[in-house]
Amino acid sequence: MKRVILHIDMDAFFAQVEQMKNPALRGKPIIVGGDAGHRGVVAACSYEARRYGIHSAMSSTEARRRCPHAIFVGGNLTNYVYISAQILDILNNYTPIVEPASIDEAYLDVTDSYQLYKNPKNLAKHLKQCIKNKLQLTCTVGIAENKLLAKTASDMNKPDGLNTLWMHELEDKFFPMEIRKLRGVGPQTEKALLGLGIKTIGDLKDYPEKKLSQHFGLHGEHLSRMARGLSDTPVHSYDEMEDEKSMSHEHTLYEDSSDLIFLKSLLITLTDKVVTRLKKAQFLARTVRLKVRYSDFKTITREVTLNSMTDDVTTIYKTALGLLPEKDILTKKVRLIGIGVTKLHGSVETPQIELFDEDSISKKRKCGDVVEDIRDKYGKFSIVRASSLPYRWEH
Ligand SMILES: [Mg+2]
């Protein structure tokens, strides 16, 4: 059966959130990340800044050189996570099959729900308008029969775009594209393909699959399928991800509580425990999940997928804070709180790229490693975080 998949990508997400919070920044070149004075890098930049050739992961010094009047703003992870969770809440109104791909991207399988909006394009328009009305943010939507083409469709039409890439449109829109635009084709593969005279996705599609396999092994078969626009990876919703490799800690309170200072200190204690396990197992995580059970036993789970892998306690804690439903907690007491991480990868083979203030995070990470060493040597309560004390005092 023909599937209908949407790829939602927020436009210059961090920069747009800053512009939404502070209207004085609208229409201006905004750079989110470390200032040029430090060894910082650009975590994100507004479309106004992109006109100067600035892009994410560029050094702040270079960005400052290209656009001296750019405005630098420090990132606020908790706030971005908070908005990201609100976006996911909106997306969930359109289909239960929503897969967050990063803090500002998600895939939706709307095969069974688009009829409510007559056609997929109408659903996408409705969704874009809803995000704009509720959060004053724009996004780009790609629509296609699979994830690969949906993502390609949105990439082609940023910002504030809406683009389809159906199978019957491949001839016009997909095959003429340069080979480096195909997902999974990095600089190395691009070079090798160009060496074989393959310049466009269409060239790759027409190249004998057998010959590709000789050059690229299993990857050759995969490349050939992608060049034909084929991909059958399903959109995984939250619930299906439950059995994924994950690490979590939760705690049932002795007495139900609405005290945010107390709950936050409990949260950092739990984060600490999760990070100890992550580091011991030499894993990095990309998704942070928060679980809250209220006194009426209603339980909610919220999660966010970050743009990079981490085992940093501050990053994970700040992410969890963005997911904490503070308003609801003030009116309903909490009975249990839990934090978990998933999408784990071995820390040995995966580089950690931190986009916010690189320097201080790597120092914090080293500090985290030292803390673990002390606990190994002198016991787990030999060193604790000051911010976890309100929780510890009660026990
Ligand atoms: Mg984006």
C-alpha cells in the first residue's frame, strides 16, 4: 500500500526561538552559540545570517568575520526542549505515528489520517498554520511515500516551505540532483562516485547494481536502492521504541509533592545515577525521556531527541527540565518521577559534538569523570551535587 510520510523540519530552530522570545531580534542576523571571543562554534543561525555564508558548526570567529554586525546569543537548551515538546504535542494531533528525529525534526506517518484533510498537502498546510499560530514559528514540510524522499523534499524547499516528492515526480525533481545531495553520500563516497562518472542521482540509478556492489560492498546495493527513491524504513512512534536499549531511574516519593525545587533536586539525583551507568557502560545517549506520575496515578512520558550524543549530566538534566510539566505539577501533586536515556551508542566509536560553548562542556565532562572516579574509590555518597541537596535532606 502506498504510504504517506511527512518530514517536518523547523526553520533555523534555535535562532527562530530566540527571535520569537525577543521581537527586537526579528529580521536580523542572529547567531546562537559561543561568542567570537571564545573558541565557540555556531550552533544555529537565522536565515538573515545565512545570507552571509554563515552555517552551523562554523567557528564563531569566522562567523564574526563574515558578518561583523551579527548578534550573538547564548543558547538555552531547556527552553528549546520545552518548545520542541510543544511541537511534538501538536504533531501528535495529526497521527499517533510520530518519530522525533532530532530536537527540531520529526517524521509522521499520515497514511491513515490524511483523508480527514482531503489530501496530504492540506494536512501539511493545516499543521504548518497550527505551529505558526500557537508558537509563532515556521517550519518546512516534505511529503512523500517514504522517509528518504520526505526528508529530501523538505531539504529542497527551506524555509517555510511545503514540497512533495512523489514517485511520479522523481524524473523531474530527484534524478537531476547532484549526487552529494543523496542521503548517506558523504565526501568520500561522493569522490568515489564521481570517479565512476556518476554525477547525478539519475546516473547512480542507471549504474549497474552489480558493479556498485563490487566497489562499495553492501553499501552499493543500498546506494542503488536510494537512487531509485526506495526506502522502507518505518516511522517509529514512541511506544514502539520501548524495547530499545535504554537506561533509566525512577523514584516514588514518600509523600506526593508539588514542590518544584524539591522535584528538580530529585531529578538531578536521578540524572546523576543514569549518567554514572552511562559512563560505566561507555555509552552516549541521544534521547532523553521524562516520566511523571501524578497522585491520581495518571502517568505521562515525554521525550526529546537531541542533535548530538552526550553523557554530560548538565546537558541531560537541562533537557529533562525542558520536559518537566511545571504548570501541571503546581496544580497536581507528583507521586513518581523518572528519567531515562535511549538511542545509545558506544562512546568509544562515537564522537561527541557539543554545539553550545564547547569549552566549558568538555571541562564539565572531565569534571564528571573525576566525580565518578571519586565515587568508585570512596563510595557513592562521598561526593554529591549541591543542587541535589533539597532532595537528600528529606532522606
Ligand atoms: Mg531545522
